[in-house]
Amino acid sequence: MPYKKTKRPYKKEYKKQKARGEHKDRMERQRARRALDKKGVNRKGKDVSHKKMLSRGGSNKQGYKLESPSKNRSRNGKKPAKRR
């Protein structure tokens, strides 16, 4: 919902983010993207997918990879199906 009569409360939103623990995960995602950029990987149109979701306690140490946005977002926390 856009703010029309008042300015957006960025400081308040940031405080809420930190209180909910979202800030740490956001920084972890940012570090993963920056690491791929540093390696020279072209990530245009791709998502950085973590092997274990950050919301489920994962981290960059456990691994990450480039994946199409539809595939990354469709898993929704489910474990990937094993190939036969």
C-alpha cells in the first residue's frame, strides 16, 4: 500500500526487520550474491538458491547455487526430489 499523505517510515521498517530477525538473513543473501559477482558469474535472470533455506536455519557455509526463479521459489521449503 503506497504512502500518499505521509512519508514512508524507513527507520521504523528497519527496526521491525531487525526485531523479527529478517536482517540477518537479508545480509546472508547479499553476501552470497556478492560472492558470485566477485567470481564473475553472470546471474542475470537467476536467483541465488541456498541448499538449506535461510528461514530454516541455513547459511552460506552450507552452500548456494544459481537457479531459475521459478524453480527456486516453487520448492517452498520442500526437499528436492531425488533423481532416478
